Amino acid sequence: MQPIELLQKELTKWNYSLKKSKISFEKNNITKEVHEEHKRNLIPLIDTYQKAIQKLLE
């Protein structure tokens, strides 16, 4: 497996986690505070993976 494939796989996982957090919040399974915490943790991580993938594509 190539490095870019590994990064894309991880990016997909983090995007799924963020989406799942939003769905859980909308269904009242988690609080807004927990969802905001997830966003604070996941968004910078997602951005980092996206930048790394872009760098490899250059």
C-alpha cells in the first residue's frame, strides 16, 4: 500500500468519525459539548491529513 493510500484511508476514518458525531448530536445521543469537543479534535486532524495528501499529489 502506498503512503497516499494510507493517508486517504485514515482521512476517511476521521471524516466518518466527525459525521457520526454530528449524527449522534442530532439524535441527542451526545451533548453539544461532547460534539464540540469532537470537532475541536477532529477538524485540525482532518486538515492535516488533507494537506499531507495534497503535498504528495504535487
